[in-house]
Amino acid sequence: MAAGCVENQTSRVLPRGDDAYQALAARAASVEAPVDYRIGALDTIDVAVFAEPDLSVKGVQVDAAGNVELPLIGTVPAAGSTARQLSDRVGRLYGARYLEHPQVTVSVATAVSQRVTVQGEVTEPGVYDLKGTTTLLQAISLAKGETRVAALRSVSVFRVVEGTRVGAIFDIAAIRRGEQPDPALVGNDMVIVGYSAGKGAWRDTLAAAPLLNVFAFNALR
């Protein structure tokens, strides 16, 4: 009953349908800026030094302290920097002692610090890494799909932008039928799959059916 009340309250507050897509798209535009992405701990990066294959490396992981180890120059702070800022830093370090006017390009290979939380009526609730573009349906798939009592028309996505928590409700049944687009998620989004009171009651009825049959049989004896 409590879950149903929460779902009803949320449904009245958050936008649905076209309004939901417009709200999420506007917020995505506010938070998605690949050039401004800040490298985080446990991300992996590629470092390319033009015409210097021995100094170019792929898949270097940022350690828990936010540093990376690079050939010749050793430990370099990376966390909190954009790819452009880290490129400039590495270039200055190589240029100070080893190379003349080095051209360095840093790119983020995997952004492990970008995660999505999936809760509610899914098989395996948890926090999952975003690797590239991830949609709502893909996030639910990461959680091994919805349960039998999931409210497919009441899947909420929450996002924090500039300290404000906003959300919208999506119909994943309609998305799967191709009637509505599958919205893209961004780092730190939270997906909550609602509980269907109707499905829950039907499941309880089916579970109780064998027991009811036993009572009915005994009553007739």
C-alpha cells in the first residue's frame, strides 16, 4: 500500500509524455558537455604524443588518488582536469626536459566515474557504470530487467543539475513498442522502476490459489 501511495504521489508531481522528454532533454543539455568532462578516479585515458610512439599509451587508469603514470615523466595529476587541460599539462612536462614543442592529445577511453543508479522493481538494483551513450532501456537491462510486478508506465528518471533535483516519468512499454523514443541518460542519473499494485495483487492471488484449492477440497469432505 505504501509503495502504491508513493507511486501515485510521484506520478502527480513529475511530467509525463512529451513534457517528460522535453524536461529531460533540457536538463541533459545543461549537464552534457563532453569538452568540459572532468576526469575522475578509475577512469582510463589514452595519451597520444605526435611522432613519439614510445611515449603514447592507451588505457592508462587514473588511480584512486587521481594520478596517472606516464613514460619518462612519471606521476601526473589527472583527476579534476578536462582532457584539454591534461593534454597541456603533459605537453609542458615533456617539453620541459625531453621534447621540443610536443603535440599531446588526451582522450577519455572509459568514464568509470560516470554511473547510473537503478532502483525499484528490477532484478538486480545497483549502481552501474556508463560506457558511452546509455539509454533508459539499456540501464534497465544492466539491472537484469524489470520484475513481474513492475509498473512499466511509471519509470522515473531523476537528475541533479546545479544542485536542483528534477525528474520525469517514462513509459518503457511504449518505448519498447517503438511508439516513444528511448531517452539517453547522463552520469549520476537515478532510475526508479515503480511498483504495480494491480500486478502485485494478481501475483498474490496466483500464489494463494493452490492453498485455496486445498481449503475448498477439505471443506467438501
